[in-house]
Amino acid sequence: MQSEWRLKHEPRRIDPLAPLNIGNWRLKQYGIRGLGRPIPAAMLEAAAQIARESAPAPAIAPARYGLGFVIAHEAQAFNTITVDWWENTNELRHKVFRADSGRHSYADVTALGGSACVWELRIMAFERDAWVDSVLKDGKMDFDRYHAATLSGLF
């Protein structure tokens, strides 16, 4: 039913937030302002807790680098938190958690086909490019450079 769709793209503010250091995990953190205000503290606390519980252990292993990112996306229909990390040289693992708008009790919807919206995909595309440029290109393996690269702006 096309009449129910919002066909016009509304830009949203994407900001890098304080990184999460959980054990040996170094996770960048982003906020997407779907409601035009800073991400609520309760959502950031939930994102940190979800990252602690869902990032695999150990963080650093032969095929895992202890690097990734977390997205907190506040929106009208529902709130989303994603936890993403790099494994096996060039693979991005992705977990998705959702809560009703205004609530911060999140359910793991990854197995239900939970994926990413256009704003979350913008961050993922940036992170892909940062991974290729900092880690894969010419065998640089510059993990600090990757971790320092962040996206910010209205998209």
C-alpha cells in the first residue's frame, strides 16, 4: 500500500559518540537522531549493555580483531541498536536489537531478519570504506587509523 509509505527521504543527523571499550573490544559508537534531538542517556546505556552482552569472546582471536561499531538510532516507529564487528579479514558481523519508540527494553531481532535502514547503511558504508583503506589496502593493518576514522553529518 503505497499510500502508507513515507516516500520522501528526510535527512537525519549522524554523530560519532564516545567509543565503547569493553574488555579488549574497541567499538566506535554512533547516534542517529531520528527525532532531531541528542540520543537519550538511557538508550546509550542500553547500547553499552547490549554490546557487552553480544560481542563475542574473546575479542581478539586469530580471525577477530576486537574492532567494530555500535549504532543507536532513535526513531518514531521504534528504536534500533546494532552491534557490528570485523572477522575473517573482510567480513562484518551484524546484530540488531529493537525497542518500541520511547522504550529501552530491547529484543534481539537478528534471527527475524532485522537488518539496517538507509541511515544505518550510510554508517556501514563509511565503516566498510574505513576498513578497506586502513586495514586491507596494501596490507596496512592499521587498526588505530581505522578506530580513529568516524562519520559525522546530515545524511
